[in-house]
Amino acid sequence: MTNAGHRLLWTIIALLLVAGGAAALAASLGELPGVDPAAMLLSADLMDRWRMAAPWSTLAAAVAGALVALAGQRLLARELRGPGGMLRGTLSRSGRRPGRTRVATDVLADALVRDLTGDPGVRRARVVLTGTPPHPDLWIRVDLTADAPTAGVREHVRAAVRRFAATTDCQPAHLDVTARIEPGHP
């Protein structure tokens, strides 16, 4: 699921929770027509049915609660995993002629890191590929030395991304570059 899809899903969940809370508040204040604020939440008939199905009703409620909790945990874990859906395994491209080219995405990321750290002003680099293989999203973080010329490093990063795109035949759909400058020595 894309980031936009996740944001939409969380927005829908939030709106449903707010609507449910607002309805319960309005019912308890007697603002909903046809609802008595002094009435019991569950009818006596419903309570009798619950008690008649004694062990199975409790078990069914426990199983339903566990399934909802598991679904919530899985959704939250997916959200907290980091940049959505890192490319793992192989990047596979069909050629103009019969056959396929397969390259491990870790190899591509490592090659781009080596290319980026080839500049003396770049102390460290980190690269993450996300999205779909023909147009992946490229997340780059470079740690620069205190005396690194930013214009030179900017051009070096642009050239490295152009070489990456030419080598892999994958034009990044989104490029996010974060540069951090290390503090200088006194």
C-alpha cells in the first residue's frame, strides 16, 4: 500500500472513531431523537440471550476482540516500519530482446553509496530504494564534512543519481536528498 493509501486508511479510521464517540456523547446527553439518556445501553432481552449462550458468547467476544487487536497491531507495525515497502531481492527488467536482467537491489544501493562517498566532502551516505522497480523512489542521506563545498557536493549527488538512472534504466519517480553537515573542529 502506498503512503497516500495509508494516510487515507488512517483518516477513515479516525473519522469512524470520532463519529462513534460523537454519537455516544449525543446519546448520553439526550440530544439524539428517540434515545432516552437514562435507558440501559443493552436491552433486557439482549442481556437474557447473552446469559443463555453463556460460555460461547464470552468466547465469541474474546475471539472477535483478539482478531481486532491483531489487525490493529499489524496495521500499526506496517506504519512504523519506515519508508513504505523497501525493494528487496531483485530488480528485474525485460529487455528489448528476449531475456531478463536481474540485479539485487542491495547491490544497487551499495553501488550508489560507493559513488556518493567518492567525493571527499561526503563522509557517509545511506540509500533506500522504495516503490516499484521501473520508477523507484530514491531516499538519500549524506553526512558532509564541515568544510565541504555545498555547491560541489550538490553537483556530485546529481551526477551520481544520473549515473544510477542510466545504469539501471530506472528513472526515480521521487528523489529525497537529506544532507547533514558535521560540526567543525574548534
